[in-house]
Amino acid sequence: MRILLKFVIDCDPDAAWRALHSPRAVAELYGPLLDVDALGEMPTSFASGDDVPVQMSLAGALPLGRQLISVADRETTDGHGRVRVFRDWGVPLTGPLATLDVWDHQMAV
């Protein structure tokens, strides 16, 4: 399945780029239904090449399983100039999440 959603926000592109790399911002996107807790040390900012194992739960009560979140950055250009792309994808490891083969998410600034 491929879903595209494009929208304009009133924000500096560098601020948006920093927010995409913030584990706190990612957790807020999932919430309040899904909780994401690191299995080990959660980085203060995601960096290209990071692999972060997490435990996910529904409303903090129902375990959904463990997942490995991987992160990569790339840069390209379009008709408007420079485009930075943040990609995070997950490989479900355990629990109900393991019925999915992969989660692939990309956001461009």
C-alpha cells in the first residue's frame, strides 16, 4: 500500500528537519494510542544509520510487540530546489506486530 499526504506548514525547514529526527516528536505522533519505549538507550536525536529496538503497546496497557526501527537520510532536488528525505522503517520482531513484514515511512522537507 502506498499513501501520499502533502501539506504545507508554517515553519522553518530546518526546524521541521530537526523535529523529524526527534524521538520525542515521533512518540507524540503515535500517541495517545500507541506507546513506544526503547529497549535500551533511546538517542536524543535519530541519525542516519541508527537501529533502535523498541517495545510498542496500546495505551501503555496491551503489549503489541517489539520492533527494530531503522533510520536513513538522503537528499535530492526537485523543481523547488533541495529536498531532504527522512526515512524510518521498522521490522516487527515479536507479538501481533510480527504479522506485518515491514513498516516503511518517508517524510520530505
